[in-house]
Amino acid sequence: MNPRMSRIAALVTAAVALPVALTACSDSGSSDSSAKSSASAPASASDDNMTGVGETSMANQPFGPACSAVPKNGAGSFDGMAKDPVATAASHNPALSTLVTAVTKAGLVDTLNNAQDITVFAPTNDAFAKIPKATLDKVLNDKAQLTKILTYHVVGKRLAPKDLANGSFDTLEKSKLTTSGSGETYTVNDSAKVVCGNVQTANATVYIIDSVLMPTS
């Protein structure tokens, strides 16, 4: 082959090879991009999952100004109360000592501890202190009346905070109580405020309130 023909053949070979090389580079870049996209996708999904877990965790936490007074450790802490049935759990919380005395006098300890999946609206000691002492002493010594009042604070199912937004519930006393509110602010019967809500015990959800509820009948 003469020199001129050799040069023409070399040029043709180079022209054919160039698109092939470009195509290979393009495929490699696409592959790298795809790999990077695939690598980043799980991280994004993981972030979303973690956000969901965080929101769920927050939704299950106790809330309200009085929650800060609950012990951080021990049987009276939120973790400790979650291990005990409700009457036992309440007995470990100093702010509920009057309620525990009333429940004991009414003979309701076993009833509350053996119930399954209930909600208890638990008045604080300060709530009971709003009742004139003579009246409170009279009620504490009248088992039938005391039982009526205490069972009015118990609903026969677990209530989540969202259930309290605009609720009407049958109580163990057989009459209804109502709830309203949103976020971390809820009221029972338009009078008692939830001061520490969504407290979990082994068999109940507890909403600690600042007033004693009185049945209408």
C-alpha cells in the first residue's frame, strides 16, 4: 500500500473509533451518576424514616406543666409508672396521695389495677384542696358517694391526646364526661385542666387534672 493510501486508512480508522470511545465515556458517566443516585436514595429514605420515628416518639410522650414535677427516676418516674397498674403507679406519685387515699377508702384499688385499657383522669392533691375540708371529709367517709365520684373519673378505654380534641365519653359511673382542646392544652367538662397528660401505666393512660370532676346525676 502506498503512503497516501496508508494515511487515508488511518484517518478512516480514527473516525470510526471516535464515536465508540465517546459512547463508552457517556455510558460510564451515566453509570457513575446512577450509582451516586442509588447511593443517595437510601440516605433520603432513612432520613424520612427517622423523622417519622421522632414524631411518633414525641406523640407518645407525657405533656403539660405539672410533668416537670414527676421524679426522673424510680417507681414514681414515667418509666417506673409504666411498669405498674394504675392504682399502684399513682401511689408512687406524691402529687396524687389524696386520690390514692380516696381510692383505697372506696375499695377500688383492685378494680382499677385489674381493669384493662382504661383512661383515668386523676385529680391532684391541689384539686382536692379546692373542696372545703368539711365537705371532703364527709365524702371520704361516704363509700357510696366516694365510689360514684371516683368511677366518674374513669373511661373504659385508652384515650390518646387527639381523642380529647372534641370528645364525649361514657364513664364507669355510667354518665358522660366531655373533653376539648388541642396540642398540649385540654379541658375536661369545661372546668378541669389537664396539667400532665398522656402518662402511661401498665393498664391505663392517665391525665392528671387540676379539679375534681363531679357526676351530673
